[in-house]
Amino acid sequence: MQDERVERDFNARSEEEQQAFLQQTWCDHCQQVNVGMINPREYLLKGTVFIEGDCLRCGNIVLTELTEDDF
């Protein structure tokens, strides 16, 4: 059985929560923390929620995996 990505609505989160996720990032390409992201896409994959976007600095994909502490 293939686990499929289930899209979620990032905009359903509070404005405060959205801003925290958009600003508190780590870019693997830039190797820097909190450079920010744009174009967020939230989804569920294999029981884990992810928020994926584009790094504000370099444009590469930034991926945030949410833990139970984030809920």
C-alpha cells in the first residue's frame, strides 16, 4: 500500500501560527536558521504533518516537520 500525500489548508491556522511557521525555518541549502519561507503548502504524509515552502533567501525548498509539541 502506498502512502499518499494528503493536502491540508495552511490558511486554516491562526495568523500568529502561520507567521511562526513562515519565519522559524531552517534552509538546508543556505545552512541558516530563520531565513523565512514563502508559498507554504501543508500536507499529511505517513501520519506526519509537513509544511513546505520556498526559502526567502535562495528559493530552494524548506521543509518543516511538525511534532506533537507544535499542535
